[in-house]
Amino acid sequence: MTTNARDLVGLEAFARDGGRIGKVKDIICDEGSSAECLVIKYGLFRDLVVPADVVQEKGDGVTVPFTQAFLDVAPRVGSKGKLSSSDAARLERFFHPVS
């Protein structure tokens, strides 16, 4: 992703199949690095935290290149301020699995 992650706040977010998953509401960083994650309002009571490097900007929105079923089981992590190193590691393993 070449865009500044801050510029993505407020954009609609879509799954790989084109289904709307929510709206980007914030950016948070990993405590141990400058890696940024997007916080997406996902459903009524959940925030989805996704590493910014997996998101693709498309027109007036962003695409998270995974199915909604995959995102439904994404780790729930704190979404206020900064990520703990353990939360960042959980996200890394989930969104960037080693093959």
C-alpha cells in the first residue's frame, strides 16, 4: 500500500468478494515498531484490526483481500491507542501465516 494509512480513515472497507465489511475508523500502531493497523467498524459491536500492509486502496474505499468468513474468525485485539506486542504477534500470525 503506497498511501499514508491515515488517509484511509473514513473510507468504506470491502472483503475480497466485494461485500461491504464496514468503515475504517482509526489507525493504531504496534508498541514495538511503527507498523500500522487499520481499525474497521465491523458489525454492531466489534472492531476488526487489520495490518495496513494487507489492505489495498480501490477508488473511494479499501479492500481487505480475505473472505468475510475468514475475517469473522480474526483475532479480537484491543483497538484503543497502541497494540500490545502479544496482540501484534497474534495479528501477524493470522494475516501473514508462514507457509
